[in-house]
Amino acid sequence: MMKQRMILIGLGANLPSTRFGPPKKTLEAALEELSGREVYVVKRSRWYSSAPVPSSDQPRFINAVAAVETDLKPEALLELLHAIERDFGRRRSVANAAREIDLDLLAYGDLICTKSPPILPHPRLAQRSFVLRPICDIDPAWRHPKLGLSALEMAEAASDGADVELHDVSV
């Protein structure tokens, strides 16, 4: 049963994990893990490769976005995403560090929350090409609850300068 609200989760990684190997395999395993914890993937974007933001000498990221349905409240969903990150080997250190896995709650329907976690929609969603291009795969007409702009409009206007391209499916 499709819920009326669009819940979007961003997936990213640029380091191999000891448990699953290459970033794409780790992210695929994370999607499977979500399904086992009452979060059902309705649609997933294609896989993208992107340069780190801000620019650095880190390896390129593998990114995607998943539209999910769940009865979990936003706070519980965010805690679940963080728990999966920990289970998959993520250790938070400095901001924008290379990582084995990054799961972000990007949007939870039309909910706008600016005070406490989770901040919704994700505060940098509208500027990040590596999130907007995958959202366009899912629904280019999806509208940012706060800005009122479509995913396509934001993707065309994104100013992050990110080098984002489709990921080679053979990798």
C-alpha cells in the first residue's frame, strides 16, 4: 500500500566497507537491511558517481536516493538510519570525511522541521546535485516542501559545482 507522503532517503559512500566491500555493494546491503526493519523501498534512483563536496582528494562517492514507505515517525526513522550506519562500520569523525556509508533522511512528506533532528527537509538538499539528480529519477516533479520548487528546477539551478555522472553499472 503506497502512503500519501513521499519519504526520501539519500545513500552515499566513497570507501569500501570491511563487511560488504565496494561502496555500491554496501549501499545495496543497506537497502536490504531497511526492508527487514519495516522500511520498504518503493523506488530507487539509478546509481551516480560524484566528486566529494566540498572538493578534496577523497575518492568519488557512489550515490542514490530511495523513496520509501514506513509507519516509523521521522525521529525513529533517522535513528534507524544512524543505527544501520553504525552496524555497517561508520564512525563519525570530522565533517565531510570519507565514509563507508552515509544514509540521510532527505524529506518526510511535506513535513517541515527546523528546530531539532531530524531537520526536514534536509537543509542542503536544494543545493546538492548528487541528491537532486537521483530524486529526478524517482519523480522530477517532486516539490520541496519549504521552497515549493520541483526536483528538476532545483537540479537545473544547483550551484554546488558537483561533478555528478551516472555510475558505470559494470563496476
